[in-house]
Amino acid sequence: MSNSGIHGRLLELTVVSCSRLKNTEWISRQDPYVCLDYATTKYRTKTCTDGGKSPIFQEKFVFTLIEGLREMNVAVWNSNTLSSDDFIGGGKILLHKVISQGYDDSSWPLLTKSGKNAGEVRLIMHYSNAASTSPFSSAPAAPPVYSPFRPHSTAYPSSLAPYPPPPAAAYPPPPYAATSSSYYLTPYPPFQHHSSSSLYPPAPYTGSYPPPHYYG
């Protein structure tokens, strides 16, 4: 498959799992999640509660490629309720193979801030020559990214309203309308994590990305 002219093409990426992660918890099992960063596009998976050293995610994201940018950043964090999240490890994901061959199923090494081994993350990637369609007809293209850490498969939670309504062709209509004709309320209950007052996904991260101590 030709690797020229990638601008505007779609890359479909599935975060499968992590293995042999560095443990940042002393007593309980850690709750990992994965962040992906490509140009100005940022995604994060859901938190794998009690995932420990071998969390499983199986979450799919779609990126629009940019000419001249053939790598992305990946970082794995441990979610904490009462304190800031712990950085487990991060690394670079090279896109040359998937762009040239159309497919890449690999495990990528993760390093701590000091450069020590922190485990690995398994990603499955597909590259499409089509500029405006998903690589697979069964996998719809991602809707616009309104929150930097909102997985594209997650429903629009009412707690994070207002969001523009999802395309009518991609989602079934909700059973009732919101007070404004421009927005919809989700018919699904919000995802709960750790406590009844904690909603997923979290509010958009407004600071630098990754957080400053990532580069320490």
C-alpha cells in the first residue's frame, strides 16, 4: 500500500490492553487508563477499574492523519479518587508500518519518567486510503471531538451538556427532547466510577497535555 499522500486519510486504532505495567499502588490494585495524543487530537480510554498490571480496554478511536506527522504519543495513567493521577509510563507509536502495509498489530514499550521499563501497550491499527470514510463499513467514523478525553464511542452525558446533537444517521433518536431544540439529553444513566458522585468521562483537561510532571 502506498504511503504517500496521507493527509486527510483515516487511521483506525484499537487500544487492546496493557501488560506487565509498573505498579503504582501499594495496597489496592491500580486503575489504569490510556491517553493518545496525535497533533491536536487527544483521546483517552475509560478507566479499567482494578485492572492492575494487565488491564483490558478494547476501545476503538479514529484519527485523521496529517502529512509529515507519522507518530503519536501514548501514556498510561493510574486513576486516583482523592489525589492526582499517577503516571505509569509513556512512549512513541510509529505509524510507518501501518501506513505502508495498511495494518499493524504490535505491542509498544512504555517507559517511566526516568527511562525505566514500565510495561507495554498493545494496539491494533488499520489505515484507509479513503479520505472521508472509515476503514471498515462496520465501524462508523468518529464524531467530532468536543472533549479532548471523550472516547468517540461514549454517549453524550447530560452532565456535560451542552453538546451539539449527534448525527441523525449515526445514532437512533433519543426518546425525549431536551428543553432546547438544539440539544439532546442522553437516555442512558451516567457511567459511575469509584463513587456515586464521580461521573465519566471527566471534565475536559484544561492544563497542558500530558500534565507537566510527565516531562519531569
